[in-house]
Amino acid sequence: MTVISTQEFAANQNMYFNMAINQDVCIKRDEGMFHIRYTPLAETNRKKHRYKQPDADFYRALSAEEFREKLVVVLDNLDKKYANRCK
């Protein structure tokens, strides 16, 4: 990995862009760093769909209908609780 300053990068941009093809190039600025990473255009234009397999949380989750039914109950309880305070 090559770490350079912003001034060094500004002076030699093409050199560091070419270097980023084969190795990591980092530009240090204040308390942080910028990483230059090379990616061929063929890879950037390709859409990657990554789907994860359902896990236990997925199968434990409420359906939209169950959620709506429980939400209506909660909202009714809140309405009854706070409706008396406004009168």
C-alpha cells in the first residue's frame, strides 16, 4: 500500500492512478484517508444481484397482514388512553 499526501497526489495524479491498477493507493488528508481502487468498466456495468438465503429471523417475522392487525390494536389502545385526556 502506498500512502501519499494530497499535494503529492495533485502533482502526480496520472502516476498514482496507474499505480492503483496494481496496488492500493491511499491519500492521507487531515485525520482520514481516501482509497483509490481500480475497477474495469466491464465490471461496473454488470449488475450484480446478490440475494441472501432466508434465515430464522425471516421465518419468525410477521406478515404484513399480521403487522397491520396488531398495529390497529395498538393504535386503538393509544386512542382510548389519550382521548380521555383531551376532553
